[in-house]
Amino acid sequence: MIVMGFEGDSAGDASVEAISAELAAGRLGGVMYLKKNVASLEAVAAMNAEFRAASPDLPPFITIDQEGGAVERLTKDVGFTEIPNAATIAARDTPEEAEAIYGDMAKGIAAQGFTVNFGPVADLNTNPNNQVIAKFGRAYGANPATVIDYDRAFIEGHHKAGLATALKHFPGHGSSTADSHEGFVDITKTWSPDELKPYQELISEGVVDMVMVGHLYHADYADDDGQTPSSLSARWIDGVLRTDLGYDGVVISDDLEMGAIRDHFTLEQTVIEGVKAGMDILLFSNTGYQRPTLSSEVLDILVKEAEADPAFAGRIEQSYNRIVALKQRLE
């Protein structure tokens, strides 16, 4: 249930060895790469081989953000072929051409030992002044049908290369006027139900491996305290995503060290409320905490709460079953 970022950029680094030990002990379910971890393609492949070897019976999720454009961890600086952002792809290429482009990219990602790419972006480009989506051309367009076609192309290209994907950022970041990396994002006045259409359609087609939930607040979907972001909200995850949209696959949080979470919730609150809301995987970049033992700390919180609350333990078991099913598909 825990996927975590790490320090270091080679298999011999102490932090990489520590993460491998956490994987081997079963205290960690996967790793997340940032650009700082990529010194060369050879070094990445060596680290990923070590991560895989640490947990051979149930391979870890080895994850990366490789959308194209501004959001890339593997770049031309290390010899990886870069591709344009989503807006450029949608304006220039047909969905069939896009699938081929994404398929080639996915083959390159898979060749380095990755198993999950955090994309495609399902956000609608409805706010041209948006500082996290529109500014970087990360959305395929404002029309849900267009976004669906290119999201599908991204997913299918990755599936053919054996990679899982994560549709993001549920319930929709495209209309927002702030950046959840920096702090609390209120979408109450800007969000539209149209932003759910890519999720609804692709879930119904059965092609969604994961849904990544953003840290977005909407007053009409707030939990009892009125200040709950979507990533910690049962109304969004259990209510809208699982019940209304019928999704029963893996749900992963966006980075739980973003300002929208870190500045408002303790680690214990984040972990417990996330799982209670229906989150299967808790994603920590480990950029704020910067300690390889973070996974053990999160695990201790999970175990303590599960021992005290049978319903919470049941949530963990449900998540475990979803995660194992997806990992087995990736073997």
C-alpha cells in the first residue's frame, strides 16, 4: 500500500540499498522516481533490477512520471527520446498516431525496468490560466471526447509494452485556479461534472489500471469537517469514483507530501484518513521527510489502526487484493 520516492541515483548508494531492504522486508510496495534519481539509463536499469530482485515473489511497482513535454524524468540528457506534451500531440497527431508515439515511449520506459507510468492526464483544459495543467500543455483539450480518445491512445500504447498507467488527476484539476503542489486548492466554483467524463468512459471500457486522486477541495463533496481534499474524501473515492462510476480497480493518491496535504494534516491523519476514504496506495515522494524509514513509519500507523479497528483492517485487505491482482497482471 506504500509507494515512496528515494534519494540516490545508483545501485550502490546507501539510500537505494535502504529502499531495497524495505522492499525485501515487505514494508514497501513500490518506488517512485524523480528526475534527481536519473543519472544515466544504465544506472536506472541497475537500480530497477535491484528493486525487482528485492521482492521477486510479488514484484514492486516501479513508477515514473513520463507524460511528455515538461513532465519527464527520462530526458534527452541521458539519451532518452523525448516527446511533445499532450496539447501538441492532440493538435498534431491522430489518436492512432498518438498511440504509436506513446507505444514507442512505453517500450523505452519498460526497457529500463519500470512497471507503471503515472499518466495519462484526464484533466480538461477549461481554464487557460491554470498554473499546473494548461501552463504546461498537459491536457489534450477542453472537450471530454478529445481527452478520452487521446487518453485511450496513451493507455493502449503502454499496455502493448506491458506497462500499467494511472488516469489523473481525479476528480479534475484542469479548471482549478491554484496548484496543489503549493497548497489547498478549492475547485468549488470552477469544477464541472464534465470533468468526470473521461473517467466514466474509460472505466466502462475496462482499460483503467489505476486512478490517481488529486488534492482538490469541493464544498459540495466535503466530508463532515468541511475541509477534506478529494484524496482523503470518502465522498469522492467511495461515493463518486467507486459507487457512481463503478470503478473497482486500484486507487492511488497524488504525492502526499504536496503542500495541500503536508501543510494541513499530520502523517498519521493523512495515512488513516486516506485509507478510510478508499485509497489503496499511499504515494510519498519523500522529498519533505527524506528518510528511507518513512515506509516503516507509515506501516506502523497502518498496523496500529488495523489492530484497533476491524473495519480499517478490512479496508487494508480490500486494497491488498486489488494491488496483488494488478501486480500479477504485470508479471
